[in-house]
Amino acid sequence: MKALGELRRARGVTQQQLGDTIGRSQRQVSRAERDDDAGDLQVASLRRYVEGLGGRLEIVAVFPDGERVQLEGPDA
């Protein structure tokens, strides 16, 4: 599992470039990466971040019996 900053760096994108792509400042991107480290990032912010890197966010619930359920949001 990668932290957002690691993901961004692995994609070769700076905080400024990502901010420009998603309509946020470099400072806001930095804050999102820090919030992710603290576990406080909202799903909508995470989706926007991932889409700004050219990806698509998927959330999967995993249960003790091994069942995996992909969750879909209202705009999925």
C-alpha cells in the first residue's frame, strides 16, 4: 500500500503539477498528502487526487470470510 506522496512521485508528478491539474494549490496538495498520512483524507479528495494522476479510484470492502465487494459512489 502506498501513501499518496509515494504514488505521486512514482508517477513522476510534482505537487505543483498535480495541483494545476486538479485545480488546487501546491499547498493544498501537500496538505492532502499529510492528511493521508494521518488517515483524515476524505474520499472525494482522494478520488480527485487519483484522477489528477490519470487513475481511477476503486474502493473494495474485504470481509473476514474473504468476500470482496467493490463499493461504488454516486458518481461511479
